[in-house]
Amino acid sequence: MKHLFKTAAIALACTAGMAASTNTFAANWLMLQGTEPESAASRAYLWGFIQAQYQYDTSDPDAAGNLIPPKLIGPDLTSQSQFNVNRARIGVRGVGMPIDPKVNYFILAELGNNAITAANGGGAYITDASVTLNHIKGARIRMGLFKTPGVEEGLQAIHTFDYVNFTTVTNQLMLERYPNSGVAVNGTANTGVPIDTSGSQNLNQFNGPVGAFRDVGFQIFDAFNIADWEYSYAWMMGNGNGLSAGDNDENKDTYVYLSAEQIYGGKGPRREGMKMFLWAQNGKRVLDVGAGPVEHDRKRSGIGFKYLKKPFRATVEYMKGEGMIFQGPDKPTFDVNGPGAGGDAADADASGWYVEGGYYLTGTPWQFDIRYDSFTRMEGDANITAGPAPLIGKNFEMTFDTITLGMNYNFNKKTRMTFNVSDTTAEATAFPAGAGPNAQLEGIDKRYALQMTHIF
């Protein structure tokens, strides 16, 4: 809680200082996803969207002919090229009219093939199920399963996302994978699958869905207008167990979010301006590596802003994490080096940032985008003291840098085509070229992605 309050105080200072000098605005995801207009909302509004895609990765295998997960297309991780219906979501939202227009609800199910559904062999999965009470002015109450206040890429409605894939820092630091229970620690790092993947090992060893930036819990939130400024806040307490309906331990996660926005005009997810925001998350995870359950801290925090005033758009966000640093789909125990020192991601740190921008070609359906993101994980990792001689004295700190070029063609307000090409470089900084993890990381290369989005 001390960590959260300190972050909140910084946020208030930042927003107050910016309010005196900025003149912009952006979308308020807390209100768009958690509330309905009392006078205009229907009792039951059916909606959803479909995203179908093709991705092709040009990364090279290592010297033994193996491919690690960053070189394979998810969620299956069996090929470097794949057609997929990665999202197919359908939901219902509305208000309790005429009984009580101050009560609204939100239900959404996922039917696509992605990291939510793949762990359970496919099929539908409930991603959102919440009720919001709007009776107390300044303190709306939301309960159930819904998106947690946090990183912009996660809080943003995915069907309005300008790119096909998340940044590396958001994917690895915020798209949480939950520990398997009762598993023995991995003795060595997984070196991937052969180019011919027939009969190859399964890299997806996590037995549950990703958190999808969601939790089951209780949230107090609202937005306030002062002159042409809108200030928003959210405080949430949740299980810290992602999409699972129940809790797996006695710990609870706490979430804090603050934002300040100056209104120019427009409405919905594409209204213009700049939003300044800050968030923090604090909780614990129980990890069993074969010697019994052990609690580990999980802390995440970030700060950023988003500007949208056509024909330009820009976003910058920095975030950091302490504990439970994701190491790959084959690491349900969050350990790279087994029982030896070094590579223990359960107590490691990580940080990263991204900057992105877009240009909307006036009077046309074309939109052009560029993004750069950087992520460093296992910061301050201990030097390895046991194992093969080439590992002694090294640590597993790794950096990932990616530049993405993209364009969107909007057929209409509900249908668009997105094309991205991303180029990633990765390095284990303590190892020389071609040694240790660099034997696999150095082959990571370009990825092409084409995606069709239709909203109904």
C-alpha cells in the first residue's frame, strides 16, 4: 500500500503541473467500459467483433536447427506462418431500465484462438462479467470480472488498437501468465522446437489462460469535470488470479489509476486530445517449485500520455515491474537456471517503455503508424555460481528492442485492414555473441502481420 500511495502522490503532482500548460485530450476507458448513458442506453445491446489474421516470421533457427517462442507464431507456437481467427468476441451490455437506470452491466465472451482459450483446448471463455452501480456521486461501484486499471495497451478496447501485436514490454510485463501448481523446477532453459515441428515438444507449458489484463474484484471509480478538464480515478481490489472466477490464495491485489484530460470535443474511443495517466498494481503470487508454496511480491507501475488531434496521434508510456517476471511459455516456474543461482524471475526486476505515433491522411481511409519499444528483464539478476563453465559469473539480464511500421485502411467505421512489419533485436547482455541465451536470441528477425477487424 505504501508503494501505491507514493505512486498516487506522484500522479497528482504530475497532473496538476501539466494542467497549467497543456491543451489536449483523449479517451476515458474507465467510463467507456464501466458505465452506460442513463438516458440513451438500451436494456440489452448485443455487440462484438471479429479479428482474423495472417502472420509470418522470418527469424532464423539456432545452430541446432531449433526455434524458440519469439520466432514462432502464437498461441500454438508450432509454425513461423499461420492463418488464425485470433479474436471472436460477442457480448451484451446495457442498463436495468425501467427498473433502475443507474445500474448497468457488461458481459463478453471470447471464442477465438488465442492465449485465453488455447490453454484449455479452445472453446468459449468468459472474459468480462460485471455490474456497475451509479448511485453515489463521485464513487461508482463496479463488481465482477473486468479489465484492471493499468497499462494503456491493456485498458484500451482491443478492437480500437492501432497495431496487430502488443509491444514486448506490455506482452511480457503486463500480460500475466499464472504459475502452474505443484510443478518441479525446470532444470535447463528450453531451447525451442525443431524447424520440422512434427512430434516436437510443447512450448506452452502454462496450464491456464493469460490474465488478459483482467481480474475478479471490486472497483470504486468516477470522472469529474472542472471547466474543460476531466479528472478520473479508480481504486480496485481483486483476487490477483486473472480470468479465474475464484482465488488461489489468501492474498489480494490492489490497483490505483489516475488521469487528467482536457476536452476538445468529440466522444467515444476516438475523441481528440491528450490524456495524462499514472497507475500502480501491488500483489503477491504463490509459486510452488517442488519444495512447497512460497509467496513472491508482484508490483507493476507506469506513467504516460496519449495525444490525438488529427491528422496526428502520439503515445508514450514507461513501466516497471518487481517480481514474477515472465520468461517464456515454457517457464511455468519462472526459473531459467533450475536450482542453481541466477535466472530466478520470481524475485527479479524489469522495466521498459514505448513511443508510438500515427498520421491520418486527410480525406482518405489511410492511416500510417510507427512504434518503438524497449524492454529489459531480469535486471540485477544474480551471477550464476553453478552449472556449465560458460555460465559461471554470468547473469540472465536480457534486452528486447522492436521497431514496428504499420498502416490501416478503414473500409468504413466498423471494418478495417491492418498491416504491420516488426523488426526485433534481442541480447543477453552478460554473454558474448553466440554464447548462452544469445545462441537463440540473435536469430530473432522481422515479422509480418495482416489483420482484418470487423465490429458488429
